[in-house]
Amino acid sequence: MSRRALRRLRGEQRGQQEPGLGELGPDDGPESGQQRPEGVVRGRRGVSNRFELITSEELEDDLPSKEERADTRLKEHDVAERNDEESVPEEREGDGQRNGEEAERPDQTPVLSNKPRKKKKKRKTKKASAGEALEDNDLEDIDSLLEKIEDTNGILQETQSGVIADSRPLLYVEHRNLNPENELKRYFGARAVLGDQRPRQRQRQYVRSTWLTVPKNTWPRYSKTGIAMQLVETRRGVQYFTFEHHREYQQVQFKFLDAVESMDPNNIVLLLQMNPYHVDSLLQLSDVCRMQEDQEMARDLIERVLYSLECAFHPVFSLTSGSCRLDYRRPENRAFFLALFKHLMFLEKRGCPRTALEFCKLILSLDPENDPLCVLLMIDFLSLRAREYTFLTRMFEEWESHRNLSQLPNFAFSVPLAYFFLSQQEEHSEMESSQTRERAARLIQLALIMFPSVLMPLLDHCSVQPDARVASHSFFGLNAQISQPPALNQLTSLYVGRTHSLWKDPAVMAWLETNVHEVLHLVDIKDPLVEECELKRKMRYQSAPRNIYRHVILSEMKEATAALPLEVTSQPVMGFDPLPPLDSIVSYTRPERTNHPSNESTLSLFFRSLLPNFNLQGDIRHDGDDEAGAGQDLNQGVNRLMAAMRDMLANIQFQEPPRDDNPEGDGDWD
């Protein structure tokens, strides 16, 4: 029998007996007349110091954890030696438990007051080591855990019925979809996307958290730029905001306009060194970097613009509500529209169509009535690439009545394509799939009748040769492309150049071929719908609005840019403000430069070209000059001329001709 068992046995015997003098506290003497309960006597077990009661209770609480730790150590030791001795682990475990109890017995003596602290630390380290052995390294990362939670929430929302999605506004923006890293993590995993960035982020200096972009360590330190946002008015639950430029920022804006007129990008770089968050300079320099094939720097500059403008947001301004408006007619607001659009284009090229679609919805929510950048021409493409077919069909159903989306070639072809993809999904029933397929066929036939000039360029981009009936028919021939108005030619060229990759699927091409033959049958029987659509094409699309031209310039699609009219291509287009609205609301104007008429002589102009600060005539007199003052001015002019000549001669340095070390080489001079 071990000592510990003997102690327990003795303790129980002491508890059953009357307490001795050493077991009584200062208030528990025979004179006090108080008798302790039996349980209390058993619990104290002959404590002579009343402060030992505190440590003894803590030790009793810690006792199970110590035994568990002993068992864990023994089990790990047994696993290592299981191949050598299979029958010994049980005996060792029993002996180890007794030895562990004997080893832990001195810990129960309340002599040292710091023992429980050490045991708590040991217990934490043991638990942490056990957790590291059981869990994977990815679960230790907080970012991966949050990403998994977001993914599960997104899966639950997608698997549920469309009631929750339909209850939200159409242009509702989700914050988590504005971060392209979240989309890349879903494609490639968190470790492949982040890499070694996580330790650096923990040591990063404090920066303001934003939704549109993530600030980088390489950016200059942000300070107040002189841009602020004000709430203009609120009408029918819609809030109208505007950006404002303070006086200091206006002075920087004037310097930027001077740098643009100089046609030297180095002047913009110098301006950004002094004002690293001037938005128009960042936009213009981003275009310069993109023309020089420096895509990374161009994208980084656009992200700095978004960060600078988001730091100036009004506290009430919301990105997700869809009820905040900005007027594009104000020059101060245009930088935000353009930065969002260019950032969207970079995201789409980067392979993040879901994030690009969210930014497209954000741009459209800022001014859905006017749509200054005409993002309706590309929201269908992003929806199809992101496989958000339900969003595209819902938008078409809700906006068709008041926006006539079917009159745009991109919606006329993309919506039936979205219905076709929905009919291919397995989660729908057979009846729902057949109804969706019939609707897709009806819409694509209507699109082919309304816009017959789309088919042949689309097949050409997809490297598909049409059959003999389609190639020889005049309805889809070359005459359909020549006879259409120029504005319609721009829309069809833009759509084909942007979305032709979505039609290369063999199943999609087979479905399109079937409907093309159905359309040719309707044309041959002279269906009245064919003539009606032809009249609509001739009456409409006479001239494109200015926002479509602006969209074509920003998109840089070769097929659509070549179809721009001469009045657009002949005027200079600036990257920071392409095709400004004709009804702009100007809050401040640039001061005009004072250019006095030149009455200087040829000699004066010559010295002015050498020395820009030289002025022969001095200050121009607006009042009448006397004859006496004229001679004095002439003398002063001569003196200035002589002083300028002395300065010029003093600065001239003559360079000695190079000497040849070989003196015999002089014979080569002729």
C-alpha cells in the first residue's frame, strides 16, 4: 500500500475522531462551545495553519488535470515503444500512474505559495501542445477560419430558396465581395493567395481599415488631402452626396492642370511627390503606366485613389445600401466613378469576375437613372462570367418595363444565354428546366431577329464556320452589317468583342444553331415580327448618347473604338476626365493667365529665349508716359540688356579639345 493511500486512510480516521489541539483553529477551541461539522473536519484533515486551506482547495481542484497530464505523457511514451513491447504498456501505465502520484505528492504540500501558478502555466502549455498535435496548421490561422465561416454562410445562402435574395434590393452590395482576395481564396486556397503576407500584416503599422481596397506598406503615409464629402439633400429615402475640394486642394488641382498641359509625365510625378494622394494625378499617371505596360503600378495607383476617396467619406454614406447618390455632372465626383471603373477592369483581367460584378453594381447604384459610365453594357458579361445567372434574369425582369433593356444587344443576347445555363443546372426539376429552356429559345430568337448583324461576327470570333444555309442567306449576310446605323454598330461590336468567349461552349453553339434555323424559317414565311423589328432598327439608334462614347473609350475595345464618330476622336481625351458632360456643374474655376501683348524687339525676344527672366521694357505702363520718362526707361532698358549680356558671358564655359596621348597621331588631321 502506498503512502498516499495510507494518508487518505489516516485522514478519514482523523475525521471520524475528535479533533486534537493541533487541528483546532484559534476560534475552534473547547472554550468556544462550537463544534465543527463532520464534513468540514474531513476536508481540512488536520490543518494547523488556516492559510493552508486556500492552497489545499486549489490543489484539489488542480488534481484531475495533473492526472490527465500524467496519462497523456504515458500514452505518448507507450506509442513510441509499442512495436518493441506490446504487453508492457498496461503495467507501465499502472506503475506510471502510481509513480506520477508519488511525484506529484510534494506539490500538494502547501509550503510554497507559488506552486499553483507554475502548474497553471504548465497546464496551458500542455493543452496548447495537445491542440497543435490534433489540429491542422491551417486552423491556427484566423484568416482561414474567418474565410471558412464566410464560405459556409455563402453556401447556406445559395442553397436556400431565392426568398432571402429577392428581399434585398437589386443593387445591394456585400462587403465581403468587394475584396478580391476572398474570391481568389475560393479558387486557389488561402495559403496560395496570402503566402508569407500574414506575419507582415500583424507587424504592420496602424492604418485605417477600408472596404474598397487594402492599404499597403509601400504607400506613403496618409494625411488629410483637402477632399471632403457633404450631404446635399435627401429625397424619398435617397441621399445625395458630393465631394468638395478645399482651398489648398484647389491650388494643387491648378498645378496639376498646368502639368497636364506641359505634356510631360515627369511633372505629374513631381507633383505626386509633394501630394501623394492627389486623385487626378494618380488617375492620369495610372494611364501612363498602363500604356508603358506596367500593369502592376497602374493598378496600385488606382487603389490609392480609392483609398484616398474612401477616407473622405461622409459618416452616413453607405456602399451597400444602394440609396446613396453622386452627381457625375460635378467634376469633384468624377474621380470616384472613374477609379471604380478602372479598378473593375483590372479585377476582370485579374480573374475576379465576382468582385468586378460587385464593383459594377456599386457604380450603377451611385447614379442608376443616368448611368454616366454606361456600366449596363458590361454588367451582363460580368454576371455570366461570375455565374450569377439569377441576378441577371432578375435585373432584366425588374428593369425591362422602364429601361427597355431588350433594346440593348448585350441584354438581348446575354439574358437568354443565362436562362440556357439555368436550364442546365441539376438542382431544378424537369418541368422548371423545360420552361426555362423554352423561354431561353424564345428570347434568343427575338434577339436574332432584332439584331441579325451580331451572328456572323460572333461566329467569326468563335472560329466557327456557319453551314451553307446560314452563310448564303441574306438576312444574316453582309448587308445586315452595312445597313445598320453607326450607333448600333458600336453596340454590336462592343458586345461581340467582349463576350464572344462565353459562346464557345459546344452545347451553347448547338443550342444557338437550332434557334438560328428557326429564325430563318420565320424570315422565309415573312413573319410580321421580322418587318416590325426592321422598322425599329431604322428609327432608333440614330446617334449614341455621350455616356456610351465614354464607356467605349474607357473599355478600350478595338472593335468598338474603331467605330467611334469623328467628333469624338478629333477632340483630346484626358484619362482623368474623358468626355466631360456638357451640362457640368462647376463649383470653382481655374484662374486665367495674364498674357500681355508683346511689343518687344527682336533683340529682346532673343535674350528672352536665352534668359526667361529677362525683361527689357520692365513693367508695362498702362497710363500715359511722359516724354521725359521715355528716355529714362530707355536708359534702364539698355542697362538691363548690358547686365544680361554680362551674366550670359560669365556663364559661358569653353571646353578644351581632347588631347591625344600619342604625339605621333597628329598626322591624321587634315
